[in-house]
Amino acid sequence: MTVHMRWRQMCCAIGLLLALSGCEWQGLNGLPLPGTAGRGSGSFEIQAQIPDVTNIERNSRVRVGDVTVGNVIRVERQGWHALVTMAIDGGVVLPSNTTATVGQTSLLGSLHIELETPAGVAPEGRLVNGSLIPLSAGGSYPNTEQTLSMVSMLLNGGGIGQVQDITTELTTALGDGRDADVASLVERLNEFVGRLNDQTKAIIDAGESLNNLTSQFAARRPVIDEALRTLPGALATLRDQRVNLVTALQDASKFSGLAGDAVGQSREALVQELKDAARVLKSLADAGPALTRSLDMLGTFPFPRATLDKFMRGDYSNATAIVDLTLSRIDQNFFTGTRWEGDLTELELQWGRTIGQYPSPYSAGNPLTAPYHEWQGP
């Protein structure tokens, strides 16, 4: 009777635990363990989004540094990442920018959640009950399987197998009396590194200049894009006009040859013309003062400026005038372009006067005052 009662009590306890756990049985590890961290008074729950929780289970430890401050109470799938709910002791103070990382105590140790403040970042705020650590602050350290896989890749497909070949080749390169060459190579490398070190500022300046140039290109990106869109059409036009361009260049080459021949053939004449022009310019330069003085009367024409102050003395003015009243002069001044043009000149010639010569060699006097003779013609 006592045995049956004990079994009944055990079955009731198990049923009660199943009811408390949401009627979902995931083994003994799914039950809350007494005495674990995060179960005391003042404890609170936080959640963390982690891209990969590997094999972490409920009741896994939550640590800050090397100190256990809580445990995992639930692991759920949220989209393409995991949502881990943790119970934290009430006396633990964590900033709101805390990161959550899945770690392992040793190569064969158990998994746990490591909470820590990111290095080089000032703490902000505080984690309270219901706080969520975002996916950007979640991560995981390499686990044992990943470590062994990387070691296997290194040993099988890495360069360790070539270490012996490398050692042999180095021995061959440094042996057989090549000590002097190696020493010279080291000296030249040292000199090269030294000069490179001396040019550090120039290299940095070149990098900054390149950065500035890149910035200017970036600022003018719309212009460059438009140029790149237009360039194919321009190149196509040049391709279509290729024959015409080649012909134009050939004609230009022929013209250059003809021009060179023309210049060569006319070189002597050109040099002589320049020499003659030099003489004319020299004469003009020599006549400069006299030419300047001859232009002195332009401002006071028809009276010379030099004697302008003597033109009027008292109530009288001095003037000398020469009046040409010959028929040819009157004809030239008043009848040129009219129906009577040349008539007076012809009459004057009939009287025996030679144009441009005064007095007439025939009349030996003024034709307007000298008597007319019949032998002079009608």
C-alpha cells in the first residue's frame, strides 16, 4: 500500500511539473533547476537576438566576465535568427548597449551566453526587465566544430605542407657561396626601406591629393555620368567620319608640304623685302622729328602756329595770298565732272600756255593780261 502511494505521489509531481512547464516535455533540462542564478528575489528577464545559438540549451549559464549572473530560460526562433530569453540576478547592473555572444568555457566545455560592454564604447542606459539586445549586438565565438574544421583546412589545404619545400628553396638560395649576394640584397633592401621611409610624407600627401581628386569626381558624378552616356555617341560619330578625317589629315599634310616648299622658294625674296622694308622704316624713323614739326600747323591751318602770334598786330592783320586764276585751275576746281569740264583748259592751251608752267613760254606773261595774237590759233 505504501509503495503504491509513493508511485502515485511521484506521478502527481511529474504531472504538476508538466503543467507548470506549459505541457511541453523536453527532458529534464527543460525543467527549472533549483539554486541556479537568476532565480532569486529581484531577478529580471531580458531577451537577446542572436544569429546562431549553435547547441545552447535551457538552463545554460549567462556570464559577465567569469561570473555567472543568470541562466537561459527559453530559446525561440524569430525569423532567421534565435530569440534567447535570460533570467538575470537582481543585483546585476548592465548598460543598454551590452552585447550578447554565445561562448564556450573550453574546447570541450559547455556553452554559455557572454554579456559584455563593447570595447571602446561608453556605457549607455541600463538593462531592465523586458529589455531587448538587438541582433546587431548579438554574435557567437567559434565553437569546437568550427575550430577543428579550420584546423583541418589549414593542415590539408593550407600552406603547411609546403613548409619543407619553402625551407629547401631558401637553403638553396642562401647556400652555394651566395652569402655576399644575400648581404648585398639585404643592404639594398635596407636602403630602399630607408628611402621609402624618407618619402613617407610625400606618399601621404599623394594619397590625400588622390582622395581630394576622388572627392571632386564624386561631387561631379552627374556630369561624369552624362559624359559617359554621351561618349558612345561621339565615338560612333568619329567612327562614321573616319574616312573623312583621314582624308582631311592627308590633305593637311599635303598643304603643309606645299606651304613649306613655297616658303623655301620665296625665302630669298621675303628676306629682301624685309630688308627693303627695314630701310623704309629707318628713313621714316630718321624723318620723325621733321615729320612731327611739319604736322605742327594742322591745328592752326592755314596759318602756321610758329607765326600765329604775329598775325595781328594792333588794328591790322598781316596776310599774304597767292591766287591762281588760270583757266586750267578754274576748270579743275569748279567744272570737273560737269558738261563744261576741259573747255577752259582747251582754251588756255590754244592761247599757248603749257599746263603746270607759269608764265606761258608763248605769251611770256599772264594769259589773262597779255594780248592775244592771231598766230596763237583760234
